[in-house]
Amino acid sequence: MNTFFVCVTVALVAFANGQDIDEELQCPGGYCMYKHLCPNGTYADDAKRTQDSNLIVLRFGLEIDDIDTCEHYLLKCCVGASLPPLTTPDPVLDDDDLLLPPPSSFECGGFNENGLVYEMKHNDSLAQYAEFPWVVYIRQEKDSEDSAMEGKFVCGGTLISTRYVITTAHNTDGTTNLIARFGEWDISTTNEPFKHQEIPVELTIKHPQYVNNPIEHDIALLYLASDVQYDRHIRPICLPQLHEQFVGQRCIANGWGEQKGVYAKVMKKITLPVIDNGSCLGMLRLAGVGPFFKLRKGFICAGGEAGVDTCKGDGGSPLACQKDDGSFVLAGIVSWGIGCGGYNLPDGIPNGAEVDHSAFARYGEYPWVVAIFQEDEIYGGGTLIHPWFVLTAAHIFKTADNCVARFGEWDLEQDNSPLPKQFIEIQNVIVHPEYQVKGLWNDVVLAHLKREVQYDKHIRPICLPSPTDLFDGQLCTAIGWGMNSSGVQVNVLKRVELPVVPRKSCKQLFAATRLGPFFRLHQSVLCAGGQSGGDMCQGDGGSGLFCPTGSESYVLAGIVSWGLSCHQQDVPGAYVNVAKLVPWINATIEEHV
């Protein structure tokens, strides 16, 4: 029986667009077309390869010219073919084509093991065409005033019936004009063998106990404006039985999220082990989410293998597990993670095999750390010292307009976190009266908040030192989201242990650099670091240097100010000496509260 194809051939598309069809579609000895439309089954590259299956082999990673002479990788040069007739609006169907089962007869969970029409080689991380027919691409309809834009990608979803798609609540909450696209595979082209279907979402139904921050009951049903028409490339997945367990199974996640920092064009296929919640909780706490983290009911964990993980943009996509009868059930929905591709750390904690975890702070470990943003751009760090005030560096502020202090931050790539964040606008910044841009003397400001911070176990202030405190030789900790030793801007809060360098030694070290022998070290500067591979860097300005006290607490010894380089041996970094400025800090706070 011939397969029923619901796409218009490229020849017809070219004609409709007014293009020169002969020129666009010609190839040596024939015309470019889908393999299933080639009448004699002879292709220009048959002499170079043998193929037993009825699938076109797509060699991902090779240039187009290596695959075929046709410009698009979904087309093949059909030798001896004549140009299809242009007067027919749709392909003519044979009688056998009409014998396809009606839509209602497609059972849930059925998949196309080798895909349809095409077969990809040399890339196991991508799904075959139509292999997982329940995966849904959800986008937001374009603004009617901007006809040049199709509308942005929102998230993935899973088809569970002719009228319902299941996805995450956090991706769709408050988002209007949603469109569900079925039968999608390669989002960079419309030249796929089967037409996709697009249906508007009429209603978004969130779980009644959904909470965004901290994330809980992160699930939503999308009610479609009309029924989906099932086909070989569009079918629903089965739902699991109540209390069905998947621990120990290797299941499959799909989506169009990031791979190596770039959003995927072709649907991904990621095989992940399901981990029991006890082990998952232990690994997450050990890795960095901290001792306060609790894995809430309604979540399962999957992943934890190096380089294999869902990532940003995969939210709402399915985690499908195969049953003994070969069908798939929807075991989970991609909700949240920390980083991507971590080893022995489910949901994407940084790679334990390749990364020294001492380079990352644990979640909630330093509750006084503040991220300062202007709109969506991070300005630098800061330190919470009072319910109304954050202490930071003067040089990071071009202006205080639209600046926001973020409390409870850890992974900047994640909107959700185990405990609620607080975002508070900065009302104004109070610059030290003796601040000098040249030389960065007294490089400090008090950021006055528009409202009071609500303290919590992951959001608390740090103590200030006394004006006479010295930290020479002490091993202290600096925190920030700036560049690491590899020159990469980090998303997860980094931690660097640094020794405080005595003033005399610091002056000698700086004098041996390009600053020269006449360099004057101002009294407002404290030095720390000078060890290869251990330093703060670009993007860390305003962040704190914390020194431990005998009572197992910390005081704010310094503020990241400037440096000659990053991570260079015998070149310390310059920090604001907070102890010297405590009288001004206390007087200013008292004046404004």
C-alpha cells in the first residue's frame, strides 16, 4: 500500500511562488524531489552507496554537496524523472492511498522506530523524522503589527488526545496567543514529507496547586481550538497507570532546546536514566543546591550522565518510557535543571568529572550575595548588609535607572529555584564622597532599595568588620558571576578562595608590574589573591570578599574593585577595604533610614 502524503511537492511550491521551476529543481539527469516521489527509484548517488532500506540516508555532519546535488538535504536527485504536472493543486492519490486507517484507529504510544522517509546517520543525538509523533512544538502567535515575525518559540509539549496537549505551567503561565504545531521535526524548513498541523490553544488549564517560585505542581493542559487529525507522523502518547514506576529505566526526552549553547533546529533525542528520588536528593544536595533543598512531590529525576541532558528551551517536552509491548508512556515533563550535561548530577548540575566543585558555591551557602541587573543585563555583584541597603562598587554603575537587586540568586539561567527569589528595584545609589574614578579610590556605593528585603534562610545579611580589623594572611572567599579561569562567563555562582596580601607585599608586587615603582596604594584598597588560576575577573565588580571569624560566621572584608589581569601569578586583585569605610557606611545608613 502506498503511503498517504499530505504535502505539496517542491515543484508546486515553487510554481506558487512564481519561481522558475525548471531552474530551481533541475539536477544532473533529472529533478530534485522527495525520495518517495521518485517514480523509478533511481538516484544520482546510487553508484556511490548501497542501501537496503527504503529510507534516504542523511549524513549529518557532511556538507550538502557530499550528500547530493540538490540544495536542500530533504531532497534527492531523481534520475530520469520528468517535471511533475503543475496544474494539480495536490498530489494525485492512488486507490491504495485511501485505505489508510481512520484517525481514531491510531493507538497511543506507537512510534516509527526508524523514522519515515529519511534515515540519519552519524548523529545519535537527533530523532529520526516522525520517530516520536507525539512531540509538540509550541509557539506564540506573531504580533499582527509585525508580519515579518512568525512568533517566538515558547516550549515543547506532548499530544495526549485529539484535543489536549500536556506541558509545563511555568512555560505557559500568562502567555497568550499560543499555537500548537504537530508533526514538526526540523524547524528551519517547511520542506518535510508530511505537512505539520497548527492549531490555536483555546484555553490553558494550570494545575490548581501550581506554584512558580519555588516550583511545584508544574503542569498544564492546553485545550485546542479544534481536533488534531492523527496521521503516521502525528499520534498521541499513552499516559501511565497511577503509581507506575520508572526508576532504573532508560527513557527518551525530546525537544528543540540548547545543545552546546545553541538551540537545536532538528528535534533532539536524549536517552536518560530515571533515578530514585532519594539518590537524586542526595546528589543534588552534595553537588550544590545546599542542605535546605527538598525535592517536592510530583517530581522525578532523570539524567546525570556527562554531556547528556535536556537544557534551556526543552521545558515542557516529554520524557517517554517504553513498555514491554513496545509502546511509549509519558513518564515525565521537562521542568527544571541546573546547568546542562552534568555527570552524576541529575538535572544538569555542573560536570563532576571535569569541574572542581570548589569553584562553585552551593545553593544558599552565602545568603548575603546579591546580583545587580539593569533590565536583563547583569551589572555586577553586591552584598546585603541591611534590609534597605546593598553594598557594592561605585564603578559598576553607569546609572541607577532601571537597576534591580536580585536576592536568592544562584543559577542565572534558571527562572525557578528551590526557594523564592526577591527582585527589588534600586531607588538610588549613595556614592562615597571621596570616590575617584581615576585610580578607583573609595570605590563604594550604598544601593538604597525601594522596599525592604524579607529575610529568609537563603536571604540574610552579612556582618561588617570593625574599623580596626586586619585580615592579612587570612584565607578568605570571593563570590561572583564573572569570568572563570577559562575566560568563560559563569551562570552558576562561583567561589574562589584567596589569601589577603599584606599592604607592604602588595605594593611590592604591583611595583613590579606595568604600574611601576612609583605606584601609590591608596588606604581604601585591600589586596587579595596573586595565585595562578585563583582570582576574580571581569563581571565580578561589586561582589564581596568574605573572611571567616572565630565564631563560624563571616564578615565583609572587601569589595571587588579592579585588577591588572585575571588569574596571574604574583599579581593580586584590588578590593575596597571595607573596614576603613565602616564609619561612613554606618553614618549613611542611619541618615537615610
